Amino acid sequence: MSSSSADETDRLLRLSLVAVWLFTAVASIVELNGQSRQVLAEAGIASPQWLVQPLIVGGAAADLAIGLALWLRPGRIVYLAALVLMLAMTLVATVLQPSLWLHPLGPLLKNIPIAALLWHLYRRATP
């Protein structure tokens, strides 16, 4: 594969990750009083009520920040930050709701290829 072809592939991979993070942020807010609360409730976090909304909004803000950084300022630090955030969220989700690993739509399983993409982009990025 030529250098320009590899660069274009990396760009498409990066933009696919941008879409994941940005749409996750938007979905979290759109579903603030629906699925977002339900996910936390199923993980045993339904109260205190004053904590639930900030957790959802904080998670959405983190997703938004990573999505925008991947889009506007891609580089090794951003790829590493995205990888660390994704691993931390995966670890927390695993502790709170390990059954998500067996969910048919793979909400945690999808993080394995995302981690691989981030690691690939990190290694290819200029230090």
C-alpha cells in the first residue's frame, strides 16, 4: 500500500471513530431521560437522583471532547487519551454490569476493535 493510500485509510479510520464518539455524545443527551437513565439504573445507579443527570452529562461531555479532538486535533496524545478513556469506561461498565459482555449488540465487545484502531493510529502518528 502506498503512503498516500495508507494515509487515506488512516483518515477514514479516524473519521469513523469521530462518528462513534460524537454520535454517542448526542445520543446520551437526546436520551437523557430515557435510555441513558435506564443504562445507569440497570447498573445499579438510579439514586441519588441529583447524581444521575451529572453522570450522564459528564459522560456525554467526555465523548464530545474526544470526538472533537479526534476530528480537529488528531495526534498521539489524542489517540492515547481516547484509548485511556475508552478503557476506563469499559472497566467501569465491566464492574457495574459484566453482563454487557454477553449482550447481543456488543456494547462492550465493540471496544476491542476500537482499541485496535486507536492503537494503530497512535503508532502511525508523528510523535
